Amino acid sequence: MSQDPTKLSEQFLTHQVTNQPPPLVYDAWATDPVLREAVAREGGGWGESHVAAYGKLVGGELMQLGFLANENKPKFRPFDRYGHRIDEVEFHPAYHRIMELAISHGGTGFAWKNADRPGAHVARMALSYLHNQADQGTGCPLTMTYACVPTLRQQPELAKEWLPRVTSSVYDPRFIPAAQKHGATFGMGMTEKQGGSDVRSNQTRAEPTGAPGPGQPYTLVGHKFFFSAPMCDAFLVLAQAKGGLSCFLLPRFTPDGERNPIRIQRLKDKLGDWSNASSEVEFHGALAWMCGEEGRGVATILEMVALTRQDCMIGSSSLMRQALVQAIHHCRHRSAFGKRLAEQPLMRNVLADLALESEAHTALTARVARAVDASGRDPNEAAFCRVATAIGKYWVCKRAPVFVNEAQECLGGAGYVEESNLPRLYRQAPLNSIWEGSGNIQCLDFLRAAAREPAAIAALVAEISAARGGNRILDEEADKLMNELADTQTLEVRSRMIVERLALCLQGSILVRAGNAVVSDAFCATRLGGQKGQAFGTLPATVPFQQLVDRAFPA
Ligand SMILES: Cc1cc2nc3c(=O)[nH]c(=O)nc-3n(C[C@H](O)[C@H](O)[C@H](O)COP(=O)(O)OP(=O)(O)OC[C@H]3O[C@@H](n4cnc5c(N)ncnc54)[C@H](O)[C@@H]3O)c2cc1C
């Protein structure tokens, strides 16, 4: 759709509309060489044709649906018109269409169906990275459905029943027993009022209905303070059994077709994440099946959490990518003081700095996806995955709010107005760093792995050292960092600083080995060598700004 100010229909009485960018309808995969290179580098290139099809949708239909699904928030329906308790949440049709497009394109099942091909999780990372640019709220049930698989596998009879539905390419939104459906979605319930990070404080109780133990039915009595996507078909939840905190599969319907007594108390009134419903619930004797060993609930559900943490990284790098695209597009079409904004020297510095930051996050996210992918085949990758997920989740998610704010500023006032998607991205930006273990929890998790798993630190050091000799600044920073790590005094209070620097070294190492010296030299000099201020747009004048911007989003 192009505007022509000479057309009558485009004329106002007082002015003509000029100097506004055209609407951006684009192919989000074809116009993203950084993502395409990262996916190929990490072994997911064979999924290209599959991912490419989704890229076209993301920059078009899905982008429009994203606006609709967020403007029309989910509605809580506790009762039907006759006063019966129904505990349902009603979503706008746009939400269902987004879910349908995502699931039918493999957003939940692709990696599991292609698990025998190395790189399947990398290709799935690309699908999720694209998807989250159009809507992040649906990213929540999609990621939980993708991530529940390793936990479900710990209880073979539950896996046999549920995995075909979970990995199905069919989105079946009907609120009926899962056994009658062609596809199912999963949620997760850990956080209670008295504690979220410290789930050992969970109070929800589980009583066996007959014989106790793994795979057996229990009734749950208790609550969850955060329970997202409550219309999912089933949930993995933590509850206290006689033998300690255990993991349970909690379906929305009981086997006799009745609604399981999962009482939705209310929906959370959230800063952002509006297309997604997050609820508070009570379990009034809800039927659930023990999944995994009794008393090993945290270890069992952590198999799922490891993947949802990876998806927080994907979500945040995706948010930053979308904000960058919007900023570059606007600045290429908007002029001020006689020049396009994208040609103004200082704005070039801002855009180039954002592009550099975005590329580093995308590169690290894709590398972690490869580690997830290879974990089952390669113990070194499993060890690397363990620490790189904590480091990446901490740093990538932490950078999103400040990044999106800078991109908003590139649009000026238009970036603060809801008709652009920047305000929505801004509201969403803090969430990934809070859920699935907030910042400090990731740093403590890194320290725990470092203390208990020597292989994890060895894998991390090997990964950073793989670029040795490629950039002097990176080598020097890596050496300093290893000394910091070796000093075990006061490690906990220093852990944010250490994890941040580890993330930057990892990003530097990946970029150096990726082989584009324009990118890696600028990254290492500014992020590791201190040649930059705190804000974006503070790159030294020697950096080839235009090249970085053109690479990020080819004109
Ligand atoms: C929109 C939304 C949806 C959510 N959906 C779900 C869901 O579906 N299922 C679910 O189970 N949960 C969900 N959550 C909950 C989320 O995972 C928790 O809020 C999060 O894990 C933090 O727990 P908490 O809120 O109890 O904070 P707390 O555990 O009280 O932590 C508060 C702060 O203290 C820090 N902290 C904790 N321990 C330490 C320590 N030892 N040292 C230093 N700092 C520490 C934390 O890092 C955090 O910054 C959702 C949250 C949000 C916002």
C-alpha cells in the first residue's frame, strides 16, 4: 500500500501527508542474513525451506494478527449463563489463528519429529525467533508445549499417551478431553504465593488415590500463584507427596470426561504479554499423575525448564531483532534537517550499535540451540548447554528493555504510540528476564554448575578459547576472566559481573569464528575493549556504521 499525496483521497484541508515511512510488509527470513548465517553455522541449514515459509507469514499476516490478539485481551469466564462454574478463558480469534499457524509450521513439534537429524532444534529456534517478532504472548504456550517433552519422557506410559498429541502439527482449540483431540498444548505450574524461585517451599499437597508412586494417580489440593495459558490441555506441576516435592501431569479433564477441579481465581493484570492469559488457580482435589520419581520433582521439571530458559533467550533476541527492523525501516524513510535519518552520522552510529548488539544475541542464541540439539549425543555439548543457558538467559534477556527503548527513540514520538508495535515490544521486554528464574537465579545457577560440574566450566573455557588468536582484545579479556573465576572468595556477590563478562566473551568468540571481521572487530573493541559508552550510539568513529546497518537489514 503506497501513499500518494497528490491523490484526492490522500488530501487534508490543511496539509499533505509527507515524510512518513511506508507500511512495512516484508519477509522476515529472507531479510535477515544474520539469522540465516547463524542457523547454517549451527547446523540447522537443512531446515531452511521449512523456516523460510514461516518468514513470509511473520512479516505479513502474523504481524497483523499480533496487533489484534494484543488489542483484544483474553476474557475470564468463571461461570456460564446458568451459574455453573466453567473456569474458562476466551481468546480472540486472532490468538487461535496465530497458534494454528505456529503449530502447523512446526513451532512445537518440528524439533521432536526430526530429532534424528542434527540441527533440528536450531531450525526450531529459527521458527520461534521469527514467530516472537509478530507476537510474544503465544510464545508462552508454544514454548511450554515444545519444552514439556523431556519431562514427559521420564514417565513412559504418560509419554506414550501424550507425546503424539503434543508433537502434532494440528492446533485443536476445542475445550474437550484431550483424548478426543488431534493436538494438545501444555502449561507449567510451579510458582506459589509464598515462593517462586524457591519452589521447595511449595505447599500444594498430593495424595495417592490408590497405590502411590510414579505413573500413579493422585489428587492435588493447593494453589499456584502464576499459571499461564490456563486453557492448555494439561500442565506439569509441582506438589508435595509423602516422599517429597514431586512432578505431576495435571490434565484439564478427568478420564471420565469431567472438568478437573482446577479453579481459576482471576487473570493477572500484566504490564504486557497481553495476548497470553496468566492466572491464579486453586486445585480442589484435581486428579494428576506422578511423572518421574517421587521426591525428585525439581530435577524432573528442570528438564522442561532448561528448554523454556533457552526460549527466553530466543524471545529476547527476537524482540530486539524486531525493534531493530522497525528502527532501520523508519530511519531509511524519514528525513530531518535535509537528510534521511539513516544518513545522519549520529543516527548511523545508533543503528549500527543496535545492529551489532542484536547480532551478538542472535549468534549466542543459535549456538545455545545447537548445544540443546547435541546434548543427547555429545557430553561436552551437554556440559556447555548447562552453563551457556544460564549465562545467555541472564545477559540476552537483561539487554532487551534498554535495547527496545533505544529503537523506540529512533522512531521519535511514533515509537511511543500503539499503532507502531514498539510500545508492545517495550512492555514485553522485561518479562523474559523475570520468569523461568530471574537474573540472580541464573547467576546462582551458573555458580552451582561451576562448583559441581567441572566438565561444564571446561566446556565453557574450550568454547571461548576456540577463537584464540583471532582477536587480541578477546584473548586478553578471556585471560582476565579466568583469573576472576579462579578466585573463589566473594564469588556470589561478583557473579553478575562474571556472568555478564562470560556472555560477552562467548559472543565475541562466536562472532570471531563466524568470520566477518567487520562485525567481530567492532564487537570486541567496544564490548570487551571498553571503546564505547554505556548508551547505544557510542561506537568509535572508525567503525563502518553503514556496513553494519546494511548487513542487519538489507535495503
Ligand atoms: C507474566 C508471568 C507469567 C508467569 N507464568 C508462570 C507459569 O505459567 N508458571 C509458573 O510456575 N510461574 C509463572 N510465572 C512466575 C515466575 O516464574 C516467577 O515470578 C519467577 O520465577 C520469580 O519468582 P517470584 O515471583 O516468587 O519471586 P521471588 O522468588 O520472590 O524472587 C524475587 C527476586 O529475588 C531474587 N532472588 C531469589 N532468591 C535469591 C537469592 N538466593 N539470592 C539473590 N536473589 C534472589 C530473584 O532473582 C528475584 O529477582 C510467571 C510470571 C509472570 C510475570
